[in-house]
Amino acid sequence: MKSITKSKTIVCTGAAVALAFAAWLPGEANGQQLPKDVATVFENYARIQTNLAQDSVKDVAKEAQAIAKAVSDNAMTQFSTNIAQQAQAVTTATDLRGAREAFKPLSKSLIEYVAKHPALVGSYRQVHCPMANADWLQKEPTVNNPYLGQGMLHCGEFIKMNADGKDSHQGHSMPGMDM
């Protein structure tokens, strides 16, 4: 009888630890949503990427400010403090060119974050633009270049993100073609 009780205790304890660990991990685990701060960072980042790809700075400062606040407010310090500073730099950009330049280091830091948290890899894909010599993350299956915008919207290639943070190029995106 004692072995059954011990077995149940171990299973219950193991399940509680697994649930606690899944809740801590960023990304979806067992259908759970991203932690609020992580979701805020990546949702606002995706909106900035989309706006820049459309040659627009509309709401970019507001979205970057939301990233800086979410990172600063993050109780678990899941993010590097550099991300808050980089997001703040995006908020001070006065034009499209400045916003795109400020977006580069923010993108680099969030790419590093995703590489360390594989649960996010399925939602966000890394893209590289050789003409801008820059990378970014996006959800869409077709390249939408935030650095060159409408003039060369689909310039770039998806990169396979490895656990060690190294890149593996996968080829150019073509309009209407999934990579």
C-alpha cells in the first residue's frame, strides 16, 4: 500500500513541477499562452516589423515603448536589459530611416532570446536581408522586409535557428512561395 501512495505522490509532485516549469517557459507549452510580458514584447515587435515593412512609422514609438515597459516590468528578468534600451532607441527615431536603424539591434537581441527559448521558434522565424545586412523575426511565411520596405518587400531569406544561436540559411523567399 505504501508503494502505491509513494507512486501517486511522485506522479502528483512530478505533474506539479512540470506545470510550474511549463508556466515559466516562454512560448506555448501544452496549449498555454505566453507569459504576459513575453507576449507583449513579441506582439509589439511584430507590429513594428509589419509597419516598417509597409514604410510606416505609425505607432512604432508607442509599440517600442510597450516593449521597453514590458521588459522593465518583467519580474522574472527573462529579458536582457539591453532590450529595454534598444526599444527605447526605437521610440526616439524621428523618421523611417532612423526607426529601421534602431530596429536592427532590437531584432538581434530578440533573435538571441528566441534561440535560447525554442518554444518560440515555431511562432517566429528569423529572416536575413543581405542588402540591408540585417536580420529580423516575423510570423508570416512570406518575407516582409522591414529594412527595405515596399521597394524590396520580399528581399530576404529565412534562416533556420539552431539551439546554439548559429544561423543556417534556407534560401530566398519569393512572393506567394512558402519556405
